Amino acid sequence: MSDPLIGKNAEELKRRITMLIDDSTNNWAKIAFYSDPNVAHILDLVYGRWEQNNRKGLPIDYATIDELRILVHAAEKYKNAGPEVVSRLMFSSEETDIINTSSKKKKKSFIKRLLGL
């Protein structure tokens, strides 16, 4: 099966993420998207690049085309999410944290950077 995102440029992918998540009235979709471990990892990388470039532009401008495609796939996956999806993600994340305590430090670091602390 062919990926429908192949051939899309970065601006199209950014618009799709914005439409599906940022502009959505479904707050569960937003929570699910930003709670996804793959999304969190990509955003951590993107924010790191953004900071290395003196915070010029928007953080999303520093995502690679492949990272944008992954983010669009996640946005599509969670666009209709409800509380059950968020609960599943939260419990899954807690289990991972118990196994891998370093991920807690990474999450705290990401949140601190996100908030500018």
C-alpha cells in the first residue's frame, strides 16, 4: 500500500497537522497526540534544533520531512480520539516509565524546555 503523504511538501504536512490537532475542537485528540511517545520524541528533537538556532521561526520549521510524515500519521490516528484512547496512552506511558526511569527525566526536560524554564 502506498503512503498518500509521499510527494507532499513540508508546508502541506504542517498545515495538515495544524488542521487535525491545533485547530481541532476535540481536546482528547490533542491530549492523545501530544501523549504519544513517538510524537513526544520527535517534538523533543525538533525543540532541540529550534533552541540550537536561537529560537528563530517556529519549532515545527525544524522538523524533517520524515518527522512531519510521522506526525501527520499520528494526527490522523488520534483525530477522533476520546477518553479511552488517552487513558490507554497514559497507562502505557506509566508502565514504560517504571521500566525505563530515564524517560521520566527526558519528559521533565522536554516540559521544562517547552515552558521556557
